[in-house]
Amino acid sequence: MSRSLRRGSIAAIAALAIASLSSCAAGNTPATLEVKPDNASATLGTDIRLNNIVVVTGDESSGEHTGPANVTVNISNSGTEAIELQSITVGTGATASFADDKGAALPAIVVPAGGALLLGGPGAPTAKIASTTVSVGGYVPASFAFKNRDKVETEAQVSPNKGLYKGYGPTVAPAAVPPKATAPAAPATGTTAPASH
């Protein structure tokens, strides 16, 4: 092979390598790759952000779920005043009831200024829905109403009580066990053993 052909082929390979490398210069960030996160999130103004909005059902892996569910969401407040979440509605009107980590009812959930709160996780306040119909693995409309009539309309991911969300789902109280029947005591006969002589 002549020297000029070798130089030409080396130049062509180098040009091809530079072209392919320059295409990587655009970056591999989610925005560049047009990758959308699969966890639901929403914002309210510039201070309130709701991340990982999930309705957690029972242990079923897919299909339609009708029954109790819990809502879990991480709420961050970068503002200078505390915010108060007053209600969560899922689907066609199922409203969550709030309780603290010990199970005592709460009228609202307070997120402090400059703070964050995980709602629905183990050892955290909970948002329980008595009954709703959702599609496991899909999404369901969700509404978060804050004090001063601020409201976030978004969608929540629906996940079973498995994997990352194990322990986040509704707990079913164990069925009451009926007390064991006890044999009635033998009736007293009124006779006594004869005295020995």
C-alpha cells in the first residue's frame, strides 16, 4: 500500500472517530436523552415541591385494586413560613385521613419552613384512604390541598406494597379470634368421702 493511501485511510478513521466523539459532547443527561422520570412530582409556586407521589395498595402485582390504600409523598418547603397540607384526594373523590406515627388522628400535616417531610413512610405521619379503585402499575389523578386554598392537581403512581414500597401499604387488622370454649365445671354432688376408721 502506498504511503499516500495509508495517510488517507488514517485521516478517514480519525475523522470518523472525531465525529462520533463529538456527538457525545451533547451530554448524557436525562434532558438530552429525553428520559422522563417514572415517579410523579409536582410543584406549587417556587417554595413547595412534592416528590415521589405514590398510592400504595396491597400486595397484588398488577390489575385493578379496590380497597384501602396509603399515599406516600415527600414534601419539601424552601419558603420562610410553615405550610399546612389539609387534604389529599385520589381518583374520583377518595379522601385520605391523616394520622401521626403513633396512629393518632391529625387534622392536617405541617411541613416546617426550610424543611421536608416524608408522608406515609415507616415511622412517619400517614395518609390512609379507606377505599379507592386504582390500576396497579398505572397512574391515578391526585389532588393536594393546602391552607389558603392553594391546590396541586397532579397524578400519582400506583405501586403494590412490594420492593421499594414494602411496608408503605395499608395494614389490615388481624381478625378477632373468638375466645376458646372452656369445659363447664363438674357440678358438685354434695357427697363427701367417708371417713376412715
